[in-house]
Amino acid sequence: MSSVASSKTVTVTVNGVEYEREVEARKLLIHFVRDDLDLTGSHIGCDTGNCGACSMLVNGQLVKSCMLLAIQADGATIETVEGLADGGELTRLQQSFSDHHALQCGYCTPGMLMSATALLREHPSPTDEQIRKGLQGNICRCTGYWNIFEAVKAAGA
Amino acid sequence: MLLREVEYAKPGSVADALAILREHDGARALAGGQTLINVMKARAASPDVLVDLNGLDDLKGIELAADGTLTIGAMATYTDVLASAEARARPILGEVCATIADVQVRNRGTIGGNVCSNDPTNHLPPLMAAVGARMTIAGESGERTVDAHDFFLGVYLTAVGPGELLTRISVPAGKQDGFAAVTLGADGTCIANAAASIDGGRVRVALGCVDAVPVVVTADGPEGVGAAVDAANLMPPFDVHASSEYRGHLARVLAIRAAEQAAGRS
């Protein structure tokens, strides 16, 4: 019989670094990553699963980290926006966001980048429809999406 | 959002999960969490114990039998269905799963969670009713199987009782299916939806969003569907998105669209 507990020691690997922490069962993954691991690149936009600002890759799969408990991520390999640039060298996608002015306030950008990263891994040269579908879970209230779309398209070309 | 204090268990077997659900009055199964975690934030649900089903690998399979029956494990995600070659035996399943929310939600949300939450605006309850799915429920005394018709009992209420789990859904062979919806945004919440399936010349249409459970009507062909919906005397609920009358109108239009889509397939 597996045990029932209100907290547990979890081990996660985030952007290649292993962390071991005691977490309460009620803690959302986004709070764990931001508050306990001090990786504040991933944002909390809506806290209701709608906006996608907290998107990250868990075991290679794109998720909204406000709809996953930290305790559920025990043993997982996690990638966040901080893991994209390698030693300050922007990824092709990040550079493309800069080149295409794909952000204004930038609040949604960490989530957009992770969704687009997941998309480009699955479809290295995505169609327009695939880009739109791939970014569907991420809301931007500044850009009207057009420059984000262009940035992803250029990064995938 | 800080959730209310909760305990957590991640059982490694269905038997183990059932035992924990039985032993704790306030225990609740956690599938994909794409609904439950959010209603916990809103305190609309406050389980004492979350029984995480994500360790139950035998509930994640999608299998196709020789007679064409498709069996989908309750913990298969929408993404699993989209990626499954077997699931293409009944194409409507993947087509509908592709329109649920967004990539992130499809990666976590499960088939079992969708039907067990039985939100009247969900996509899968009417779809399962239309295709004649059968649900297998495990409990202390073993397994039982119920028809979709007997599975959906009320808003957020299904035949899965306390201490029980939905383990799998079987969908009979068939291809002449359709689905139509009017949603908030491209793949958003349904204001009204309808699923249709043609079997032996009869078309069966299940209407979502118009009552506590899917409303099933049948007709000899798509041309009879409008009259069949009229005869059902729908009294749909109203909200900020649609009056009762408008939602009823949408249901009729969508029923015909879904039936025509089904009839157009061979």
C-alpha cells in the first residue's frame, strides 16, 4: 500500500541541475519552481490554467505548471525558459523573437518561448496552422500575436 | 494560488488506489488535473486526499481488438489518443480530442477525467453516448460495465460511486460519425455541441450543453434529425453566452450538421 502524506521529499532536475526539496502536497509546480528553486523566469499570469505564462516542459512534454502539483513532478526532468539560452547565447527562437519584436511587455514571453520550443521540436518546419495550434494555449495581451507568429515561423524555416 | 491543505498518494496499482479511496472519506481520484486542480483553487472542491492515478500504467493503454472494438484506458490523455494508430479505427475520437482546449491541456487531460467530471459542456460525454461506448468501473467487489446511457447521471455526476474508479472505455467498431459545436473561441468551451453516429441505417445524435446529461435522439436519417430534436422538447439552461431559446436553436442546427457529417462518411 502506498503511503498517504501531506508532504514529501521530491527530486527534480531543472535545466540540468538536480534539486531535492521537501514539498507540501498542496503546492503547485509553478510556485515550487519560482519560490523554492528561485527560478522566476516562468510567470504566473492567470492562475486558472488559461493564459499559459507558466508553461514549461516536464519530461519533454509541454504543460501549464499551475495545473500540476510539485509533488507530482517527483523524479521529473523539467525545462524552463532559463534553460534555453546556453551561456548567454540565445537560441534561434529567442533571437527570432528579438528580431521580430515578438513581445511588448514580455510577461507572456517565457510561456510563449516554451510552447514554441515544444512545437519546433515536434515540427521543425511547422505549417502556419501548426504554429497557430501550437501557441493556442498561450495568451498575449499586447502584440496581437502577429509578430510572435512571424518569429516562430522564421525560427522554424 | 495556495490550495487548501491536502494529503497525497500515488498508488502503483488499481487495487491500491481503490483501497485508499475506500479508506478516506474525503479522498478523490486525481487524473490529469486539468479540471480538478482548478476547482480546488476556487475551493469548489476540497478533497482531503488526492489519489494520483498517474502511476497506473495499465490504465493508459489504447487497444484495438480483432472485431474492431477499441478499448481506451481511462488515464489515456487526449494527446495519447491523437498519437495512437489504434485510435484511428474510430476517427471521430481523435478529431474531437484535437479540438479540446490547447496543447498543454491535451498533454495532461485524460479521457477518463473528461467523462467522469461530466461537465455538461464537455466534449466527450455526448460523443461517448453517440458512439455507444461502454464504461468499465472497478470497485471493491470487482468490475462492472455500464452503457454510456447509464453512465452519465447528472451534472458532475456519473455511475462511478464512492470508492470506485473508471478503468476503461470500450467503443464498438464504426466510422460514420460526426461532431459539431459552437464554442467560445476557436477550441474553447462549448456553448452547444452534438455528436452523431450512424449504425444500421439509424442515426443517433447526442446533444451536449442542453441538459444535465447528454440528450439522445434517433432518426432514420439526417433529414429526420431536426424533427427528432423538436420532439425532444429541450429546455436548455441559459447563461451569459446563450439564452435557453438560442441554445436550443444551436442544438438543433448542430445535431443536423453532425448527422450530415456522419452520413457523408463511409
